[in-house]
Amino acid sequence: MTGSLRTLVCYASDVRRIHSSAWLLVGLSAVLQVVIFPLADLYWVAWLAVTPLLVALLRARPAGILQVDAAAKLAPASPLQGFVLAYVCGILWNAGTCYWVFDTMHRYGGLSSAAAAFVLLLFCLYIGLYHGLFGLLLAVVARRALLVRALVAAPFIWVAVELARTRVTAFPWELLGYAQTSNIAVSRIATLTGVYGISFEIVLVNSVFAAAFLVEKSRRNRLLGAAFGAALVLQVGQWTMKPPPAAADRAAVLVQPNIPIEANWTENYFQSTLKDLAGLSLQPPVTNAEAGAAAGEKVIVWPESPAPFFTNDMRFRDPVSELARQSGNWVIVGAIGVTPANQSGRQSSLIFNSAALVSPQGEWTGRYDKVHLVPFGEYLPFPQIFAFAGGLTKEVGEFQHGTSRKPLDAGRERIGTFICYESIFPDEVRRFALDGAGVLVNISNDGWYGDSGAWKQHLQQTRMRAIENDRWLLSATNTGLTAAIDPWGRVVADVPRKERTAMVAPYALVSGTTFYTQHGDWFAYLCAIISVVVSCWSLVVRKISRTQANG
């Protein structure tokens, strides 16, 4: 038997030694981690959702001759076992949370059902690696430490892995802390630590619950009581804490075009669509009472949409300029930004996913080009390998990355405008507020999600950006939900989804900055450093112990 084959056999044998109860706990944890997010929205389950996974990792295999707590009966997982258990949990969680990837790739990416299912599987296998990394690191710490030390380390490791998912893979979709977006008492932590601090708190409570199932029965009731008490105190704020409405002295007109993804863009349809949107901008049918009392200029916002609105197309520019002049307002419009070849220094023009700013005089004075593009949606990574997914970009080609996150200057207002997917990156959005944006605007086309619950997941994450930066946030979307969000993260005004309409939305300018706005992901990096130190120390102790045993 060759050395590599012998190694594979050893690995397989190690995985086979995982106790059946651990697999059941992993499946349970995956289900609980799915239902805490929209659409099920059983947010209060978050305080228990990770507990089965922690117990599975720390009671994964028969104890044998290992030195473990006599009451445990089962020993902590080996690093390989920890990775495999948590990896399976991550695959199941991604499949249950990001199931909409299938519909997007099938309906709009031009893939067959089998190919779209294969893409979803690859996606789950890839993103699930981060759950696997959590299990591996926790198993490393648990092998040569008391179980309680592993549980203390768990929140730090979890946040470190979330940071890695944000920075390395650039897909921090539904981090654990988002489950408590509506919990005003808990979510205020985000003004200091970002969403990562909430994730830390959730896993910390889960660790106490897990500890109750890992100690002898005589101590279990006390730990369970403490865990339930902590969870109740932390959750009750969502049901009882209702701060007064945030003061709003300004208003914006948010237009919801409800343009179909696969519209047939004839010249008549193009012109009639522009006419409809201009009419809604001038006479919005929905006016929030508080917004209606706001005097002065109103910013008009058109969202990102599948419309062929090019910034160099006079058929588009002229009606938008006329709208700005007729209304006397600033206009922010989602469009395909074009930098001509003679300006870009290239042989061909560059195209961007953009938000253009038009002055009340009809002049196009500014443009924000989306910096963080969506892979397989706005560009193809490794196009020669993934050419089969080109259906998503065949209409407009590949977008270029923008290079600046400067707010748009709209007279007396600085507006932090970011586009769709960018709203899930906390450290990127906070830079707009740091650079003086008094209000945040997210323009988005959630029509790519179809009728799935992804739009609600997206809104939940967008609301956290308002909380972290203590800013009003205006969410203008193509199909909904179009909404005004106050600095507490509450939706204070909205219009129904999948309707062509517009609303007058309240907001206010805020000049102060939160600790998170100023310092970004400091807490997540601190957790990452602690996790690395603890893991390396555990490996060193393990090596020393082996040396002494062999000596």
C-alpha cells in the first residue's frame, strides 16, 4: 500500500469514527441556522442555533483511552473530524439560505436545470468551507484544552471565520449577527463593532448552552438557567424597546420602476418607460405623513434596473435632465456608465454599473461607479473556465470595477450612494459616512432573485448599515422593497413590492460618526488575532506533549 493511499485510508477511518449522534446534531444545527433568517425569520432561535454544532464538535467520537471528562462519554473531534462535521453543516446551511442561486442561474443565466443545480452545489461546497474552517480550529483548540476553554474560544473563532468569508471570498451573506437586526437593544453594539460584535454575542450565548450539555447532570440545570436567562434578557429588547421615531426634516422621492428582467426594449417601450418614471418622479402616489411635512428640495432616486439606460445615450440623458429642471431637484439615477475610449486611454469604451447625479439645472455633475462587482453577475472570474455562465453578462458585456467611494455632492448634501450587492460589505459602506455622507442611498435591482426570499435577506443586511453608521438609509429598488430606514435600522416607510410606483420618503442628514464608522472592522481583526494565537498555542502544546510521550 502506497503512502498516499495509506493516508487516505487513515483519514477515512477517522471520519468513520464520528459518532452517529454528532451527525444528527450537525443536521439540526444547519436547520436552525437557516430558519433564523428571512423568510422563516425565527430570529429568537439564534441563541440556540449553533449549540448543536458545538456539542457535536466536542462530543464527536468514542472516548477510548483519551483523557476527557468522565461525564462526557464522547471525546472532542479530531481536526479532520471537526472540519468534516462543520463542513457538512455549512453545505446544508448555504443550500437552505442561498437556494435562490439556482433560480437566478437557471432563469436569467441561461443554464439548464441540471447545470444550475450543479452551480448551486459548487457554491455550497465552496462557501461551506468556512463552516469547515470553524470546526477544524475549534477541534484544534479542544484537543489539548479543557472543553470550557474551547467554548470560550468559539465566539472568537466564529467571528474570525466570518471576517475571512468577507475578505477572502467576498460573500458575507447573512452573517450570524444579522438575525438580530430588528433587536434594537442588541443591534446597537454594531455602532462599536459592526455586525461582527452581534455574531460574537450570539455564539457566546450558544457556548453557554453547549456547556450545559457537556458537564455532569448536577451542574446542567444551573447552566441552562443562566443560558436561558441571558437569551431572554438579550431578546426581550426586540419586543419591548421602542425608541421614538427618528427626527426627519427632509424628503426624497424613491421610484420603484418594476421593470422586468427580460423586457423587450423596443423604441416605444423605451420612451414610454422613461415617460412613466418621470411622471412618477414628479407626482409620486405615496406620501409618508412625516415626509409630506418636509419642506424644500426633494432628491429623486431611480434605482439600478435591467433597463438599457446608458449615460452617453442622449435618448436617456435628455429626459432625465428635463426631469431635474422641471422638478428643481437633484436626481440620482441608476444607469450603465460609459467612459469613452478617448477618455479611458483604451481602444474601446469602458462600461460600469453606475449611479449618475444630475443637478436641478439638468447638468450631469457626478457619477459613482460600483466598486465591488458581483461575480457571475457583473463579471466572469476566470472567463475561460466559467464561460458556461456567460448568460448573466451577455447583455452588457463585463463591467469594470470603480475606483472611488466618494459621496456624491448634491448641493448642500453629501450622499453616500452604493449599488446592490455592495450593501453587504460593512467596512466598505462605512467609508461613505467617514468621508462626510450625511445620508446613505442604496440603489438595487432585486429582480434577479425572482420570487425567492432573497430580497428580504438583502434588506435585512442593508438595514444593518444604517445601524452601524447611525445614518438614515434610503433603499431604492427596481421590484421592492423600496423603503426609508432610520438610524435604528427600522423601516419607517415603504411601498408594496412588484408595483411600478414611487414614494416620498423621510430622512435627515447626520454629521456625527460612530466608533465603527471611524475604526471599521477592528473587533473582527482582534478576534482573528486571538484565534490565530490560541490555535497556534494549542498546536505547540500538542507537539510538546507528543515529544514528551515519545521521549
